[in-house]
Amino acid sequence: MSVHLEIRSYSSGDRHRHDFSQILLPMHGAMKLDIEGRSGIVSSNCVAIVPQDCEHDFVPSSDCSMLVLDVETAALAGEAIPALLCNASPSLTRIEPWLWRMFRQLGAEVEAGACRAHDAAHLALAGLQLIEPSRRPRPWSRSEHRVLGVAADAQTASVAEMARMAGLGQSQFHALFRTTTGQSPKQLQLSQLFERAVDALVGTSTPISEIAYGLGYQNASSFNRQFKRRFGLTPSEFRAAGRNRAGN
């Protein structure tokens, strides 16, 4: 292995170390990462570097998934090594929103089987060349921890209800929610809604109108419009594409 890429979901931590460097880019949710006693939050618009042989542990949010690159820099003969990987210290670096969206799209392509992980890994390395190294870890506060706990059950609760569950005022809760998860409560609820929609479209033969009503839509056309705006395909096109991939 010189470069290995995959999308990983996390449910619990495990203190360990490995003999390669690891790059973490959030697809969904967030993660508290502790590397050699240094803590930070891996959330939207950032990239985390876990250097080779550094002991680390993590605490993920319930919906946490990451685009993970495992890199053996010594084996990258003839390839340019991103500056982020040239530092032996762990780092948590903010990246431009457009670049973060590119990585998320790349991860989505891999997850959907539309792009080989090997090819995507080298595209991701090229994208990392565009990031200037910095060390900007944020401390993990008790309030942020409570916000992540509430975010796991944010599907139908109002902002007022979620703020009350977190023991925070609405303004403080809303600001911490966005900082911690990278999304507003409404955006996260919409993300969770469409994740349920995707599961139903791919995993069942339930009519699309029933899926729409089950998700709280008053009519299927509204669901179709929002789904296409988000994924670029109508629900029926998305379901057909999934079946075609499964049949190949």
C-alpha cells in the first residue's frame, strides 16, 4: 500500500497507532480527535493529519463518516508529496469551502461505485497539494460535546427543543451547532432526511410517493424537486442508477 482511500463510518473510538500517515476529511458528522494528547474537532471544511506512529483516539458523532487516505510517504516514489504530509506533527487545517466540496464529491463518487478508489486516491493527493499547511486545532468543550449528542437526534426536533436538550440558549446553541457539525440544524435535518430517502430508494421497492409521504412531504412532486436539487437526479433516476450498478 502506498495510497489507500475509502469511506469509513465510525461508532466508537479505539486508541491505536499505525505505520503510515492518515488523512481524514469529513463526509458527514464530526469527530473529536486526540493525537498524542492534542485534541481537536474534525468537522466540515477541514482536514486532519495523523502522522505515522502517532498514538491517537477519537470520539465520533453518531452520523460520522470520513473520507480516509492511508499514505505510506516513503512508497510515493516519483510522486509529489503534499506539504501537509511533510510535517511530523499532527495538524487540523481549515480548507476552502470549494475544495472541501470537491473532496466530498470525490468521496460520494467512490461510495456510489462511480469512481475506482485507487484512481480517487491519487486525485485526492493532487487536491491536497492545494492546501497550505497550518496547525489550528480547536479545544473540545463540554458545550460542543452536548451539541453533538443532540445532533444525533435532530431529525424532527425544533431548534428550541434541541437547545433545551443541550442546556443552552437558542442563539448559543445555533452558533455552536454550526461550528461543531459544519451545518445549521435545518441543514443537518435535511441531510438526515435525504439519507433516509436514499436508503429507502436503494434498499426497498416502496413506491416513491409512499417514501415522500413517510418522510413528511405533503406531495411527491415537492420531494422530487428537492431530491433532484440535492443529487442531480430524480428519485426514480437515482433508484434506476443504483439497480444498474448492482447489476454490473
